[in-house]
Amino acid sequence: MKGKKVFLLSLFFPSLNLGTSPVGVAALLFPILPFFSLVFLSFSFSFLFLFYFFIFFILRLWPLSSLHK
């Protein structure tokens, strides 16, 4: 079973055949890194957008709620 898994992984990531040398690890991480950075960027942008929207929303509604009291 383990050999089958390694074979399937080596099909998807040919760089696994290079072993655990730094070149092999770099070749393995290289296709994944842009994806992770893209996900991280999208998350951070959405978080910033929500944060600013939240603050704007509070600043807009705070005077109104205090006037109603």
C-alpha cells in the first residue's frame, strides 16, 4: 500500500523522484508556493476589506444610534 501511495505521489509530483535533496524539496514546493501565496493574499485582502467595512459601518451608525436615545 505504501509503495502504491509513493507511486501515485510520484505521478503527481515528479520532483519526489529526486529524493529529499534540497533541489528535490525546492522542486516539490515550487508549484505549491504560488497557490499558497495566492490563497494568503486573497484571505488578507478579504479580511482587510471586512475590517474597513466594519469600522466604516460602526462610524456611520454610531451617531444615528446616539441621536435616537
